[in-house]
Amino acid sequence: MSDAWFQGKVAIVTGGSRGIGAATARWLAARGAHVVAASRSGDFPEGAEKPSSIRGFAADMEKNDSVDALFAFCDNTFGALDILVNNAAVIDVAPFTELSDAQWRRMFDINVFGMAHACREAFRRMKPGSAIVNIGSIAGSHGREKFYGFSAYSASKAAVAALSEALSVEGRARGIRVNCVAPGAVDTAMLRQAAPGLQTSAKPEDIAETIGFLCDGSRAAVHTGGVIEVLTNG
Ligand SMILES: NC(=O)c1ccc[n+]([C@@H]2O[C@H](COP(=O)([O-])OP(=O)(O)OC[C@H]3O[C@@H](n4cnc5c(N)ncnc54)[C@H](OP(=O)(O)O)[C@@H]3O)[C@@H](O)[C@H]2O)c1
């Protein structure tokens, strides 16, 4: 499969070692993009479906110097950056009174501050026509059902949506589109950890379709500042 706009484009996908991030890395690579799939492990699932244009890279979104090393690797390897998918996140589920400050800080450090730092590094590099997609959650959406024990995670994902809307304003002047995809329940390791009883037929590949569309400078050229909820059957 190939798609003209993606040919030779350079993408960073954080949280790319599994789940929605790995599916997005495959989606982009299948259309001709070079993809850096970043995660703490730096792994990428091997197998017949792993294109050679996906490179795993070990980077921890909780640490600014680690994020800096990720962007430096991209600079040194490709000398360009066209797409950033900010997908890495963590969740600790616990009643509000039992959730520690350290847990709150870790969720915000990774889910929000790490993402903001990556957006800043991307803004400094990206040329007009580039795209950022930040992954939020319906857990952070105003007016959607909330879940017991998700207080810090929900707050962090609301921040992701607000950050994305705000950056789209500054991105307009630079020709950088910024959108947020906010999924419902998707069958991944995170869902099985956070909500073991929840069943959904939504697969990471379903969300990758929406993320990929928003990255596409030919089809989504006017799309910016959106928080696109992907409501699922979970
Ligand atoms: N699954 C759902 O139902 C659902 C619903 C709504 C929103 N989301 C959002 O979708 C995104 C992807 O979630 P998922 O369900 O695919 O989760 P997942 O299967 O747990 O994958 C999370 C990815 O993030 C990486 N990661 C975690 N902490 C990191 C860190 N500090 N630095 C760098 N990478 C880190 C993990 O790799 P390492 O462990 O190797 O670092 C992994 O690649 C997240 O933003 C999540 O909040 C998921």
C-alpha cells in the first residue's frame, strides 16, 4: 500500500511499541513514511508485518533530556520532521483519596508535560504542511461518562485536549496543523490494566485510521484545532 503524500515523510510516534502507537506506526509506514517508534523499551513488535522503515527508539517521555535525544536522533537520521503523534501515556487507577501526589505527578509528567515538551521541539523543527496529533481520551472530554478511580488520568487527558486546541492557534502561523484524537475503549494492554472487565471490539488499527487521516496533508489539509472523539462499543 502507498499514498503519495506520505512518501518519504518523517514521523515520530511516541508510545510506539504496542497498542495504538504501534498500529499508527504501521499505518504510516505502510504508506511510505519513515517512522521512529519511541517508547521506554525502544522495542517494536517484530514479524512479517514490521516494515523496515520503522525504527524503535528508547525514550522516556517523563524525562526532557530523553525526549531531546529522540528529536536529536530524528535530526541526525533524517534531517526533517513532518509528523508527530504524541501517543505515550500511563494510567494509575485508584480512588481519589488513595491516589498519591507522586502518582498524579507521574501521570501529568508523561501524559501532559512530556507531550508539551515534544510539541515544542516539533514546532521548532517542522516546516509548513506538517502535522501533530495528540492522543487524548473520552475520559477527558467534557460531558462524557467518567470512570471510578480515573481522576488524575481524566484531568491529564482534559489537559491534552486543551493543549491541542491552544497549539493549533499558534500552529496556524507556522502552517502546522494540531489535532487531538480522543478514543473510547480500545482493546490494548492499557485497557486491560485499567478496566479489566470492559469488553470492546475496537482495535488499535481502528484508531490508527483516524490518526492517519489527520496526519495526511492532502486529505486533512484544513483540519486543525479539532478534538475528534472516536466513540467505541466498549
Ligand atoms: N486503550 C484505550 O482504551 C484508550 C482509550 C482512550 C485513550 N487511550 C490513549 O491512547 C494512547 C495509547 O494507549 P494504548 O491503549 O495503546 O496503551 P498501551 O498499550 O499501554 O501502550 C502505551 C505505549 O506508551 C509507551 N509508554 C508508556 N510510558 C511511556 C513513557 N514514559 N515514555 C515513553 N513511552 C511510554 C509504552 O511503551 P513502554 O512501556 O515500552 O514505554 C507503549 O508503547 C494513550 O495516550 C492512552 O491514554 C487509550
